[in-house]
Amino acid sequence: MEAAPPAPGAPGLVSLGQGGAPTVALRHLPGVRINDERANPTGSFKDRKTSPAVSWARDRGFGTVAVAPTGHAAVSTAAYAAAAWAVRHGRGDGYAPS
């Protein structure tokens, strides 16, 4: 998780390094490759949608985001919200006040 969110008030994508998932060949279907989304920061494809959603909320001045607790979506949202608002609260070390 090297990518840091932008400085407070600076629009931009909150990123924890999502995307770029490697492709893997399927043994039982020669010639077919799929993305291995476990390589995303929270191990889920949900990171791809959460990054722009949390960025949108932060850039419009929202201080909170919510999501139905459906497993991977909730974990991804919590991780990206923590990254988005950690810098806003004056710290850049991943800390987000509870």
C-alpha cells in the first residue's frame, strides 16, 4: 500500500494500488485467462469500484461513506475511506480517527 491519497482539498483518485491484477491461465480451459483479483489491496474486485466512489465522496466534501455490510464491499469501503480521510485529518500514515 504505497500509494497515498492526495493532499486535503486536492481532487484525485484515492488509490491503494488497485488494478493491474495479473492474468492466470485456466488449466481446464486452454487459451482462457482470467484476472486474479486477489492481487488487489483487499483481495477483491470491489476495490476497482470503491476507489472512484470514495474519491467522489471525498472530493465533494463528504466526511462519511456508508455501504451495506456485504463482505468484500464493506472491507474495501473501510480501507479506502480510511486512506481518503487519514490525510484529511492531518496525518499521512494510514491512521483514521474512529
